[in-house]
Amino acid sequence: MAKKDDPPCDVYGLAADLGKEFEKLIDICGPEEIKELMTKVIVTLEYLESSSVVIDALQTELYDIKARVDQLEYEKLERADFRNKLDQELEIIEENWRKETTHLNSLVVKLQEENKRLSSMITEKDSHTPSDCKAFLSDEDLLVVQKLKALTEQHRCQLIVKDKELLEKGNEIEKVQLEVERLSKVNKELSNRNRNLQKQLYNLVEEKSDMQANMQNQQKECQDLQVQLSTAVKENMDLSCVESQQKMDLHGKLIINLDDPNRPRFTLDELRHILFERNDLKARISDLEDELVVVNSKRAIPSSASSTTLSLADEEELPVQGPINKEPDEKLFPEKKKLGIRRFFPTVTWPKLI
């Protein structure tokens, strides 16, 4: 799709070809004879350029409208599908509703018939009064019936009492069962504790026997040590007597402790030799220091001269060299951007801008 601001490339190609042909004619015939024709050609090409721009804009609008129409048609189809689905769902709901209504109507009819039948049965029962029954029964039968009624009442009362007693017994049995379960749990806990205590008692008995055996062994060892101690004391006494007899006479001799850090380590001759060497080394060090001072004073003179020459060279300023950059044509001639078709033709033949 072409842009709105740029005309098609065919107009510019045609203008370039015509410009080349007109340049050839100007070289042959001169600009004055072809000026009028060239102005007309330039004007027509400018009209063609503007019309091509308008056509391009209309084409872009047409493409946009077509895309919008396609989108609307797609939305229309989606809405139609959605409506069809809704219609189908409504039909299914209506069919279910009709089935339910027919089922309910049939139930209503059945219930009405059942109601009529029950009402007729009630009317028939009401029509048979107890006086009619008494007419068919004798006095003895009536007494028997009354006794049976009394017995049934007694049995009913007894059954109620028995039911209450059974409930109470059931509650008592449940309580007893709960108590039995609790006692069984307590018994299990006590049995576990008894087992643990028996294990601990067994371990304590074993530890006691081990301790008694260790005590006996220690007593035996103590007795052996006492015997060894007595023998060692006797031997020590004997050795002390022997050492006292073998002592030497140390009169006029020096005793040195090897662990003392300040004990004497050199003789007088060795100390004299060390002092002579130290004095010689001090004299040599003083001579070397004097030579070092002389060498440093000689090196300081040429270094000062070189620093002065470098400072003078830095103070001089160097001139700027090289050509100056040229300004771009777009900055020098900004009107060339707005020429369009006219840039393909010589400037002599341009028509005046309206």
C-alpha cells in the first residue's frame, strides 16, 4: 500500500525521461524556443502528481473501508450464529416445559380421581353407625367386647411401663459397658506400668551385681597397690642411703642452670673478637653513606636542566591546521525539498510559482 504523501514512482520516472529529452532539445535549439512547451509540460506533470497523490489517498481510504466492511460482516455472522444458538436453546427449554406441564396435568387428574374415590369411601363409612352394629350383636358379645377392650387397655399400659423399664435398663447397660471399657483401659495401663517396673527392677539387680563385682576387684587392686607402695618405700629408703654416701665435694666449682635464659654462653676471647668486628662494620657504613651523598648531588644537576626545557616547550601554542568542513546542501538550499517535479527540468524553463 502506498503512502499518502508520496506520489507513484511512474510520474517521477516520466518526468525524469522528459527532462533528459528537453535538455537534449535545449542543447540543439536553445531554451527560448522550448520554454513555452516546457512550462505546459511541467504544469501538466504537476497536475498529474497532485492527482496521483489524491488517487493514492482515495485508495488507502478504500482499503480501510473494505477492511471495516469485512470486519462488520464477520461480526454480523457471529451475531447470527449466536442468535441461532439462542433460538435452539429456547426451543429445547419450551419442549422441556411442555413435557413438565403435561406430566403435572396428568398427576392432577390422577389426584382428583383418588380424592373422589376417598371421599366416596368416607361417606360410605359414615353411613354405617354403631347402632347398626349393636343391632347385630347380643348382650354377651357386647360384654366380651368390653372386657377385651379393658384387657387391651391394661396390656397397653403394661407395654408402656415395660418399654420405660427397657429404656432404663438399656441406659444402665450402656453405663456399665462404658465403665467396663474404662476399667479395661486402666488395667492395660497398670499392666504396662508393672512390666516397665519389672524391667527396671531386673536392670537394677544386674547393676547391683556388677557394682559388687567391681567393688571386689577394686579392693583386690587396692591391696596390690598397698603391697607395691610398701616395697617402693623400702627401695626409696635404700637409694637415699646410697646417694648420701656417694655425694661429691663441689667446693670451688660453678653450677649452671641450663633452663636459665641469662646464663653465660661465650668466653672472654670470643667477646673481644665480636666487638672488634662490630667497630669495623660501623666504619665501613659511614664511608658508604658519604659516597652516596656525593653521587646524589651529581645526578640532581642534569634533571633540573631537562625540566626547564620541557616547561618552555609546553608554553608555545601550535597553529590550527586542516580544511574547514563544508555545510550540507540541505542547509544551504532548503527550498530544494519542496520542488517535486521541477527538479528534473532546467531552472531556466521553470514557470512562475502561483
